[in-house]
Amino acid sequence: MEKLTYSHDSAAAETLAAYYETPPMAYVRSYGCQQNVNDGEKIRGVLQDVGFGLCDSLEDADLILFNTCAVREHAEQRVFGNIGALKKLKEQNPKLVIGVCGCMAQQPHIVEKLRQSYPYVDLVFGVDGIDRLPAMLAERLRRGKRYLQMPEQRNAVVEELPIRRDSGFRAWLPIMYGCDNFCTYCIVPYVRGRERSREPGAILAEFRDLVANGYKEITLLGQNVNSYGKGLAQPVDFADLLNLLCEVPGDYQIRFMTSHPKDASRKLIDTIAAQPHLCKHIHLPVQSGSDRVLQQMNRRYTAEQYKELVRYARQKIPGVTFSSDIIVGFPGETEEDFSATLDLVREVGYMQLFTFIYSKRSGTPAARMPDPVTHGEKTARMERLLRVQDEYAFAAVAAMAGQTVRVLVEAAGRTPGTCNGRLDNNLVVEFPAPESLIGQWAQVRLTGSRAALLVGKLAQTEETDDGRQKADDRT
């Protein structure tokens, strides 16, 4: 694996300065997963490094860049629809540069579609091109021709990319890239490449910097964080990395995603139990409760092995909660298979489920499997699954009333005059509070719930970094 370090492209910066009469503005929109969101933050950082400002309006932009997702067909359709809407802007401003990057652009048939059907798209590159964006953009401006890079995969990790983070208190921190699992329904290994782990020292340095700059929640990212460490010179697994990060002094919490059940070890569970900085919530995607379907998916665990891991975690981590992904209507899923999924959901008792009707992805093995179940049947199964999940989750959330919990205040609530805070177990509580509390810790007394949303009352907040007290006891 090649290890690279980003460096400022002064030649590209000079080309951009000469081309634009005033400092150019960039509009960057990211679709999809948290990894894509973090990639978008790096794209904005790299653009700022060569002289771009950032804007939130398409009309004000000199560069529009869509950072895309390829996991589901709906996401691709939405991107193409948004690209189509840019044609008029290009006609009004011929100097406008329109770019498409990310997972969709990592597929040859997508690049060809952009070439043939969207002639006003100027710049296309895949997931591995963020560090070379200034050079590609400068080449597009110098030549006056489109720059459409055919998909490539570099076996490399690029460190020290500039970054413009979306938040001042929550941060994404990638620890690895790519995936080696090749689940039969998933396009990720084909667009993001094979697994590449960052060096522990590089992760630790970025983590220390985040803590020093006041970040209170840091989420470690990887397509499968549990397989972290493959290919490193020194033997460090994911649990070892978590222990290393938790040695950093400070008041922060760590989350991580995504965690593949086949690689979730008892050592990892023991680490979560032992480390106060680690949130006691585990996102553990099961996808199906049927062993037959799991085998067809190439998930490489059984439903019983999954449930045994959950039982061990509940034994070791008091109050641990789980969330999961479930695919409904995988090709050939029978009523018996689906019933096994319902049984697993009832037994595990998830606080949250992220459910999806199977989306066919060209180029994956599942796309070639017979799929006799109608969309209507799949939709009916989805409704049944949601009813089972809601029955448990609503009761579990309501049972939390009366507790006083520590939350990180994240955003303004839907109800005027309220804020939302996230608990250690990943649930959200809405409570009356001023927006000045956003980004701070608060103690909230839970008074009830609305479906899966907790509601509460501000008890107190903790001192901010400058020592001021934001609120007193209000219970």
C-alpha cells in the first residue's frame, strides 16, 4: 500500500487566480454515507487551499461539485435529476464548472453516461482523486475541454488533506478505506477498492488535534472498522486502536461505524465495556435473520452467531443498545426467511433499525439472482417489519422516562424554542433550551416520548471551555 502526503499545488492555485477575476466560489454537495460526508469536508478543504471560497447557493457558484453515492439506485437517480437541473445555469454562465465525483463516478458506465448525455458536465473523477482535484481543475481551465477521468483505484492512503469540517463539536475520523467482504448485494468493494488501514500514529495525531480543538464527539469511520489493521507493519487490531485513543485526556466520546458482525470480537466487546470514552451503543448490521439468505448474501455468519454476540455484549456492557440495517426482499427471500428476520428483531430488541427494500446494483452477484417476489409483497413485508420494530422501540423509549441523562446538544429541535441532544445510546431527546447550548454537554431529565423521540426538561448544563455556566438546575 502506498502512503502519500498532500501538498499545496501552487501551479494550480496560480492558474485559478489567473482565470477568475475575483476569488471563485464553490458549491459542494455530498450524498450518502458518513464516509462520503467526510470526503466532502476534504473536498472543501482542498478547494479552499487553492483559493476557493465556499457558498450554499448554486446561483452564486463558479464551481458546482456533486460528491455522489452508488449504494442504492434511488441515490443515483436523484443525482442525475439534480445534474439535469444545472443545464440552465450553465447556459446563463458558460464559465461555470460542473463536476461529479465519488462512488458513482467510480463506475465506467456512469462516466460514459455523463460523457454522452450531459455534455455540460466539465469534470468527473472517482473516490481516489481528492488530492489531485486542484490539478484536474486547472487542467480543465487551461485546455478549455472536459476532464473526464475513467475510473481507477489507487492502493494508497493520502494523509494531511486539508479539511473544512461541517461541525465544531462533532467530527468524522476515517481509520480505513475500502472493503474486502464482497457481500453479494453491495457495490462498495467495486467502487472504494480493497481494505487499506491508516497507520495508528496518523489516526492518533488527528484524534489528539480534534480533542485539543474542543471536539466532543468523534466517530471513527470505515466500511468495516472491525477489520482494521490488515496490512499494517505492526499488529494492531480495532480494539487495540480504541484503547490507544482512549488514553488521550479530555472530555469526549467515541462512536464508530460500520461494524461487521463476522469480525466483531469478544475483545472488542470487552474494550467497549472497559472504556468510559466509548459510547455504549453498537451499530451491528445483521441484514437478515435467515441463515439461507445470509449465505446468499455472503455475510459469513449465522443468525445464532449474531445473537450470541449480542447476548455476550449485554452480559458485559450494562445498558448497551443496538441498531442494525435490514434488507427486505433480497432475491429469493421466502416468507419463511422473512419470518426468521422478524423473530430475530423481536429477540434482539433494537433501539433503531435502518430498513431498505433490496436495490439491485449492476455488477454485483445478487443482480443476477432470480427475484420472483413482487415489489408489492416486499412493501407489505417492510410494513410488517416496521410494526414489529416500532412496538419494541416505542415501549423501550417510553420506559426511559424519569432518568436524567447526559447529552451532547446537537441542533435546534423541530418545536420552536427547543434543542435536540443525543444520548450515549444514540437516541435523540428534544427539550426546551436556547440555541446557545448547541455544541455543549447538558444534563436532561427525560419526561416522556413521542414515538421514538424522547422529550425532556433541561436539568443543567456543564461548564463551557471558557468556564461560563450556561444554565442552572431547572428540574
